[in-house]
Amino acid sequence: MRKEDALNVIYNYILGEDSILVSLRMGDGLNELHYSQLIEAMKLLTNEYKDKLEVPKKLALCFVDISNFFYFNEGIYSSEVQDRLENAVHEISQVANELFESNMDNQQ
């Protein structure tokens, strides 16, 4: 996957009309294929931007308060599915932290 492809994966699966977040809000559950592609793209960009002083603003916007989008009213998902969603948001947050921490280290 190239950098441009990785950015598009993130933009589509976080901000797009058919994003992971929209699917979750609609009660459709977590699309595991899209989720794995999202994580792969994020890891690629962590390596891509580790020596750079800046990341695209749109990329940063994708991860602002993202964990809030993974919590739902009771009854939408079973406790088993809710546990999976909590694990997913934890992994997304962890990889996002790696992406932005490496970038922040370069600015100091």
C-alpha cells in the first residue's frame, strides 16, 4: 500500500459516508475487513511520517475524539460485541498515538 492509498483508506473508513463509524451507529457492527485495512494504513503512515515535522490536517482530524464514536446506548450491541468494539477503539487509539507521538518528537 502506498502513502496515498493509506490516507484514502483512513479518510474513507473514518470520515466517509460508509465509514466504520457510520456502520457502528447504524447498528451494523464492526466490518472486520475495513478495520484491519484501517489499522494497516495507520501503521504504514506511522512509518511514513515518523521523520516528518507535520502530518496532513485531515489525517489529524480523523482521530480527534475518535473513542467517543465507539460507545453506544445500552442494548444496541451485546456485551460480547461491545467488548470487541472497546478493543478496536483501544487499538486505533494506540496506533494513532504512535503516529502522532513520533511526529511530535520531531518537532521538539
